[in-house]
Amino acid sequence: MMAGETATKRARRSPNYPQQPLNWAVETGLKLLDKEGVHAVPPDVVAANLGYKDANNGSAARVLANLKAFGIIQKAPGGKLVVSKDVQRFKLHPADADRAALIHQWLNKPLLFSKLLEKYDGNLPSDRALVFELVDEHGFLESAAQSAIEVFRASLKYAEQFSAGVTNDVAQEDAVEDEHQEIEVAVAAPPKRSSVPAPVHVGSTSHSVPVAAVREGVRYPIRLAGGRMAWIEVPDPFYEADKKRLEAQLAIIGTVDEDNEF
């Protein structure tokens, strides 16, 4: 083998890819956001905020490249770096669905990840098949291909878990809302009551003393967390003023914070 061919072989390197997963990048971006906000600062300042002496450090350079690959930090004029405003949106946005959309946006940012996601559309083959593809089609070294797939899988899992949490929360909120609507409808339109017995008069005096009349009420079950049940029994008829009085009474009933239960 000629010296030139040897040098070429030694110089071979794999294409760029994130060396840390997406969850690490998001957490690191939030830390940088707390330090500098969305102000453009020199790379050395960003590196120092991450515990490095300066941006010329090899480890610091790889970390910054990793954050750039996901779009967590971006280049700014004057050779500076800035935390993406999307990181701020992710931190502050009240809607988890929009935060999940940002997670998937960052997941698709690295070119390698976007190609794999587009090609397989959520139906990925085995890791062995993916490693072979990276080596055979994209020029990766085997060790780098294995590392890239591990980071890709971890990033994808993070995005899927985040989205799954949002879906579960929405489903629970919808179930609670539907349950409340059912109860409100039932209270607003109670079944017709049976005739109320006439007062019974005791004695022969002209002043009658009525015995308490028995009215039929309606009981409504309310499902609570942990498989518990609460029941509300209301008289028939049940008026709007009664409902407001009941709500006020419920508001002053003592409760126990779930976080303090053991």
C-alpha cells in the first residue's frame, strides 16, 4: 500500500452526527437560557457557562456542535452564539402540545435523523440493519454508526415519551370534562318526582302540626382518583340557588394535599 493511500485511509472520518441525545440537548439549552437568556454572547462565554475554560477546548467544541446540530443554539452576528428563542418558548409555553411539537422539530433538525425518520416513517428496522445502512450508504465507520444509532434511538424515545404524556393528559382532561357535563345535565333535568304525601295533622285543634314530608332525592356518583367514589344527593326539585349554595359548601370542606399522603 502506498503512503498516500495509507494517509487517505487514516484521514477517513464519519459524517457529522449528534453525539449526545436530544433530552441532554434540551436540558443543556435550558441551563444556558437561565444563564444568558436569548442574548448573543461569545462562544467562550457559552463554554464557560457549561464548565469549560473556553470554546477552543476539544470537549467544549463537541458540546457546542451537538447543541447546534439540534438547533438549540444558533450562530449570531459577530461570531457569537445565541440560545434559540424556541428554547424559551419550550420553557414558558403553557400548552404541552406545542412543547411536544418543538421536541419533534428538534428531533428532525440533524440531517441524519431527518433522513431516517422520513425514510422509515416510524417503522424502523433493527439496530443492526441501521448500522449497516450507515456504513454502506453514508460512509460511517462501524463504531461511529453504532454510536449514532444509539443517540438516535434515545432521542426518538424521549420525543415519543413526551408526546405520549401529552396525549394521556388530554385524554384524562376530556374524560373529566365529559363526566362533569353528564352530572350537570343530570342535575339540570332531574327525573319527575312522585307526589308528595299531604301533611298529617295531629290533634283536634285548629292549629295543625305537619309531620315532616318525605321528598325523594337524586344521588349522583362522582369518580375520584385512586378508585374512590363520592356521592352527592340533591333534593327534588333542585334549584340554581341550591346548586350555588352546595358549591360554596364544598369549597370550605377541608382536604388533604395528595403530595403529603404516604
